[in-house]
Amino acid sequence: MAIVTLDEAKAHLRVDGADEDADIALKLAAAEDVVAQSLGRPVPWTDSAGFPVPVPASVKAAALLILADLYANREGVAAGLSLADNPTLERLLSFHRKVSVA
């Protein structure tokens, strides 16, 4: 169970047709990996018994935000722009991070 389906991703990106499906799927997988790594949680999310549980809307929004950034900025560099961390992404994910207990 992915965080975002391909259809949801395409709707978010306002993409019709299937010409870009492979590229969108690759960027979606990367976005979900960023979310999982940022939170220190595997995707899909499971409860203590290992059953899938719904992902919070803020985490889904974060995945879509990353996807849109990857889709819009395919080159990784924008002339004249500083590519700093996205504060919205940080706020969306901060509540769901697993805290390590030493």
C-alpha cells in the first residue's frame, strides 16, 4: 500500500494520459522514499501487529509536495534560485518522526 496512488499523483500534477506514467511513478517512489527516510518509518505504515494502517493526511501531502517539486524541477538546479530545505515539508513530517530511545 503506497502513500499516494499513481492516479492521485497524476491528478495532483494535473497530468492527463499515460505518456508520463513511468516518469511519474519513478518520482513518486523517490518522494515516498524521502518521506520514509525523513520519518524513520517504513512504507507502508503498519500497526504493532503488522497490519497496514492509513497514512496521515499531512504525510500524504508531504509526499505530493516532494513529487511536485521533483516533477517541476527535473534538472535539480534552478538558475538564480537557492535550493534550500522546504519548510512546509518539514512541518508536514515533523509530527510523525519516530524518536530513537537510547
